[in-house]
Amino acid sequence: MRAPIDRGTAAGCGGRVRTLETAIERLLFGSRWLLAPFYLGLALAVFVLLGKFLQELMHFLPAATRGTEKEAILGILTLVDLSLVANLLIIVIFSGYESFVSKLDVGDHVDRPDWMGKVSFSGLKLKLFGSLVAISGIDLLKVFMNLSDVTDRQLAWKVGIHVTFVISGVLFALMDRLAETRTGGEH
């Protein structure tokens, strides 16, 4: 034989459970702000890269005028490599912040990039892989320009890593395309 249910107690308990559930959900939703220091740290990393870029530029300028063509090309590739990494950081900062923390409220600022606010997590992954492939490709080009300084084993590893980035990027793109097709474009 079951004891009769006191409706007042059940309703009171349900109200407390709902209040607790709401508090937990608000706490979890608010915890997204814990990511903000990560994005600020990445912005600081862009400043560090700027310092490295300027340092490389100061090494490059004299070498470009007095060095060989090969040294000039390697210097330029290093500068391009640093700028691609900085671009990658900006993409991660803007897209990650907008995807996981809060929308960037810059209004209709004339300098607002077209892609800002439109890059989904899926698009972010593809941009990330595209940047990694470009950075890896530049590094590989540097190696090809200095083949005499690289062992066959080192070259094989560099090519293998580059091919891995390319294949991974293609597979991510295919998976996203399949997921988009299966959900009817709701991605």
C-alpha cells in the first residue's frame, strides 16, 4: 500500500528543483566567459608575433640587398609565414569569441571584415585547416630551397606532415558537406 501524495509538498519540491535547474543553467551559460581570457591571450600572442615579424624584417632588409636570391626568398617566405600565423590567430579570436562567448558589438564599422559573424564552427575548422596547409606549405617550400641542409628523414617527415594536413582538411570538408546534406542545409 502506497502512502498518499501530499500535493503541496510535491509542488514545493518541483519548484525548488526548477529553481535549482535554472540556477545551474545560468551558471553554465555564464561560464562561457571563462573563455574570454584565452582570446585575450591569443590577442597578446599577435603582439608577440608582430615583434618577431619586425625582428625578422630587420634581419631580412640587409640580407635582401647583400645576400643571394635564395636568402631573399627565404626571408620573404619567413615574413609570409609569420603573417599567415597572425591571420590564423585573428580568425580564431574573432570566430571563437563570437561562436562561444558573445557577439562582437562593433556595429557597422567600415573596417569590419565581411566574414565576421558569418563563420560557423564548421567554417572555422575549414579556415583553420586551410591556414595550417598554407603555413605547412611555406615551411616545406623553405625546406626545398635548402635541400642540402636537410636529411632525407627530415624531408620525409615534413612532407608527411604536410600531406596529413591536406588530407585532414579534405576529410573535414567532406564530413561537413555530408552533415550539411543529411540535415538539409541546417548546419
